[in-house]
Amino acid sequence: MEQQLNLPIIGMHCENCTSTITRHLKKMDGILAAEVSLATEYAAVTFDTTTLSEAAIVNKIRDLGFDVVDEDEEDAARAEESQRQKLQFTVGIIFTLPLFLISMGRDMNLIGAWASANWVNWLMFGLALPVQGYVAWDYYIGGAKALRNRTANMDVLVAMGSSVAFFYSLAVTIALGTDAGARFGTHVYFETSAVIITLIKLGKLLEARAKGKINAALKKLPQLFPTTACRLQNGEEQHIPIEQVGVGDVLLVRPGESIPVDGVVQSGKSAIDESVFTGESLPADKTPGDPVTAATMNQSGMLTIEATHIGAETALARLVQLVETTQHGKPPIQRAADAVTNVFVPVVTGIAVVTFLVWWFLVGAGFTPAMLRLVAILVTACPCALGLATPTAVMMGTGMGAQRGILFRNGEALEHAGDLTTIVLDKTGTLTEGKLTLTDILTDKDASELLQLSAAAERGSEHPIGKAVVQAAEERGLDIATPRAFKAVVGHGITAQVGKNSVVIGNLSLIQQHNIPTRTFETEAERLQTEAKTVLWVAVDGHIKGLLAVADTLRPEAQATITDLRRLGCKVVMMTGDNRSTADAIAAAAGIHNVMAELRPEDKAEAIKTLQAAHGNLVAMVGDGINDTPALAQADIGISLGTGTDIARETAHVTLMHSDLRGLPEAIRLSRATMRTIKQNLFWAFFYNVLLIPIAAGALYPLSFVPNMLRELHPMLAAFAMAFSSVSVVLNSLRLKRRSENV
């Protein structure tokens, strides 16, 4: 029998961890599929229960060095882990800052003659020890796990590089206090390891926080389900837990209540707010025979529905599963970095060991010169600049983005944003304002008088169209009377008595039901409908007095944004669940030529897949609603507006906090500027390694005309070069602020 598991995992540090777990799980008999997501820190496992048990899977993951927690204990476990990370970072800051100041003060001759005293080295050792022994502990553990599983990840690199700087400095400090004196040199590099460890810990802390928000947002989706339902049985109402509802049960749903399950209307008429799935601000009219969906809101009439899908079979449950599946299946950028590290670490270590043996045994230089060569190679190859190259630029890029209201969830989003070739924009709430507003008043009489009378009639309405009319009158400062004999005609409009006037407002069908002639405004009504506007016929005392039109209007910055995106080389597509005519009208107003209309949430995700498959497109999806969530997760870059739903914001890779579409081209330009900086940083980081590792190994030693300092390349000089490369990387990243001012 096939069973699926979603296991929360704690202790993963990088993509190497996820690939290790996935690889070992897939080797187990009975595992049908296994995907591990670093973003959500979950393992999605499908297995055969006749061959394998859940306990065996959990034990296997724990044997690999990771922890699996119960879902009931997950929040507490992740909160505890977050507190531990914060404590480690705090300890790192407390000890690293004075250590850094002392080191810089000594190097710049700012702390007086006592700077050369060996007790200062011991003071620096005392400050560095908590950082190396406590803050860096995770890297030692992670590196040990990687080596035990026959891989090498960034934890190995960080642990090795920081340890070399720390223990070499300790050896120098000890030697200076003995007869050996300056045998190993006089310069120490305690601050180097401490600064790197603390900076990387900051990145891990921010990453953990982002993961926690993603998981919290995903858990909010099932909370949209009502917890109880009203079942009709033998003419009696029974209020039961939602879990007890069965297929075929008849349920009563009153106005203001959520639809508890997917079903079909048996009796009653109402307007249902389906924006949770469609994103559309206009509610859908429902009559007997129409389908309804769980978690949508009944706005007006009382309905009885027959349950057709319950529990995991409802549209919302499938939507949750689709988002989780897409999150698990997305390969993060760390794979490439870990692939390089898997080669870099063993190669550098091998070169250092071979160099040591050659100089000790073959050259016969003795143990000390051979050891200095080994230390020089390891110090030169220390991943300081390599470790800082990307994080410093990413921190600057994300910081500049945050100042402009552009929030990148991680470095991967910041990198890929600049490579986007296709931008897909949702219509409602993204290209448009997301709410109905009054756009036109057509009448042969006074427009304000018509609006005032219409607002009075609509004052008793709860429908978004009626609210839009009332709001327009209030914004114009018109006095709005209280109607009498108000009646809402579901799916058509309203009738009311305002003073001495009998008022009918609604669609053409309602006007025709009252046998009111419409010839006067038929041409204008057709024109408004072609502009994707909802037309309201206003009749007073049996005569048409004019037309009102409401619409979800285009954002004022939409056209300029789309033009700017095209200048950046991006193809722009509009995607919506709305009907084709409305979609075409909005797209034409925005200047968009590629339109996908009448799409369900799962259709949107499939459409994104199709675009991704076409000519290797890198696709961004821009949306704000729960219905956009699968497409946001499927896209290479999901972009959400700050006014969107929690799950949309947390699923997205980029959030525009000001909900201003002009942030889209800004994000792309900022990404491109950041990536240029990262590439420059990586060039300099690798340049120093490629140049100095052979020199540290003694490649220049036979050349007598080369200065002795390069032929010998003492570890002190190697460390200076390493430090200089780190400084150059940081300074280059700081230049990003000046560059991005032109973004």
C-alpha cells in the first residue's frame, strides 16, 4: 500500500544536506519517491507500507545526523532552534567586535607600544575562543556529517579555513612565549576566523527566519476551512465538526458563513465571494445546480448544498498540496556552490599535504619549513574572500532593495531576477487596483443628481457594486438618503423606494423584467461593456434615467512599468481567471499583447510550466492572491505585492512592499548590478587563490631572481594576501550602493 509522508527536518545547513538525505532515502527498499526541500525544511516521501515503515524512514534520517520532529512539536522545536541561532550570533557579535577593533588598532599602530606584547595575543585568543568553540560549532558538526557521508560542503570549508587561521595564530602565540620565539612568525589572525564565522552565522540566522515564515504561511492555508458545518437531516439542523461531513450530505449555509466543503447548490440563490481562488473582486452568482467551493464566502442568500468533495479532495486541499509539492521540487542555487566546494576542498587539502611531504622528504628542507609551506597553502586557500564574495554583495543588494520596498527572500531570488526573460502579471489586484470603482455616469440630466439617487437606493446593499456606487457619492460629498422597500434581486440588481421615487438599478435583464424601454442608452451600454466595465441601468418611476459603470481600474503606473520591462528585454504576459473579453480590454489598456484568460489556479501553474519550457525561458509570476500561489511557487521567480495575502507573500521570492509595479524593473536592474558585483568579487577571490597557492607550494623557489619574500611566502604574507582579498571584496560590495543609485 502506498503512503505519503511530510517530515519536518531540523539541522540542514545547505543543499548538500538535502541531497545527502534524498540520496540515502532513495536507496532504501520500498521508497517510491523522495524530495527534500531546504526552503521549507521538509522531506516529502512516498513509500510502500508493505516493505517499509515510517519509523525506519525517520531512523534513517536521524542516522545521517539530522533530526525529525513530530508535527505537533514542530513549532516549538523550530522556535528553540531559532533562539539557539540568535544566541550564537549574539555571542559572536559580543566577542568579535572588540577582537576586530584590537586587531585593526594594532595593525594601524593606534594602540601604543604595548601592541607588540604577547599578552595582547593571549587577550585576542581569549576573545576568539568562544567564537571558534561555540559559534562555529554548527560548522564543525555539519562538516563532520558531510565527511562521514563522503561529501564536502561549505561547512567543511568554513570549519577548515577558520581552524587554520585560529590554530596557526595559537601556535604563534605559544611560540612567542617560549624559546622558539618567532619561529612561526609574529602576526596572529584570530580576528579573521571570528569575523567570517559571525558574518556567516548572520546569513544562517536570516535564512532560518525566512524558512520559518514560509512554513507558517503554508500552515495558514488549511485554516481557511470552517471547523463546523450545519447538516440537514430529517428536516433538523445538526451542527457537526467538519470532519464528520460525508459525501452526499446536505448542508445549510447562511449569509456571512464560509462554504464548508466542495458541493453543488440544491436550493437558494446567493452571491459567493470566490476571490480566494479566482482573485476576482466581483462575487459569483450561484443558483441551483451551480458548483461551490470550500472556504469561499456566502455573501447574501441562504443556500443548501450537497457535499461532493470533502477533506483532502477539496479544491483548497489540492491547492495546499500543489504549493507544497512545488516548493519541495525547486532546486536551490546552492547545488552549484556545493559542487565547486566538493572539488575545491579536497584539491586544496591534497595540494597542502603533498607540498608538506615533498619539502620535508624530497627536498630535505626539514619539518619546520615544510610545515610553514603547508600552513601557507591552507591560509592562502582559506575561504575568507570566497565566503564573503557572495554574502556581502547579496547583503548590500537586498539592503538597497529593502530601502526601496523590494524584499528579496534570499540570494537565489536576487540572482535570478536579473536573468528573467518573461514576466507574467496577474490581472486583478496586480495590474488593476483590485476593487470596484465607479468609472462612468451617463445621463441626459444632472450627473450628480443621478448618482445621489442611485447611491440612496444602493445604500442598503452589501454587494461590491452597490458599495462602489455609495463610495463614489460619499467621495463627492453628496447627501445620501435612506431607502425604503429595499430588495436585492440576486444576480440582477436592486429595487428600492427613495422618497417618492421608485428606483430600479441593475443589469439589462432586470430592466426588461420591469418592461422598461432601453433604446435610449443601448449604444453607450455596448461601448462600456467592450471596455470591460459592468453596466448598471438606472430607472426611476419606470423610465431609464441613465447608466452607471463600475470596473476594477488599471493601476496608474501599469503602462509605464510594462514599457520599462520591455526596454529591459522582457516579454510581458497577462494571466487571469476572468473572462476573455474583460481580460482583453484590460490588456489593451495596459499595452499587453499576450493574454491568458479563464484560468483556474492549477491552470496558472501549468501555464507557467509551458512558458518555462519554451526556449529555456526564465519566468517570473507577479500576483497577490491565494489563487496565484501555485503559479508563484512554480515560477522561477515569484513576485508578490505587499497588499497580497500572507501565503502569496511568503510563497513568493520577491515582495514589493509598496505594491507599486515600478518596483519590478527596479528589482531586475538591482539584481543585474548585484550580479556584476558578485562576479567581480568571485574573480578576485579565485584570482588570489589561483595565483598564491602555487607560490605558497614553492613554484617560484627555483627562480633566484624572484624576491625572497615570494620564494618563501611565509604564512604571514599569505595571510596578508588573504586578508587583502577579503578587504577588496568587501570594498567592492560597498560600491554597489553607489551603483544602485542609478537603478
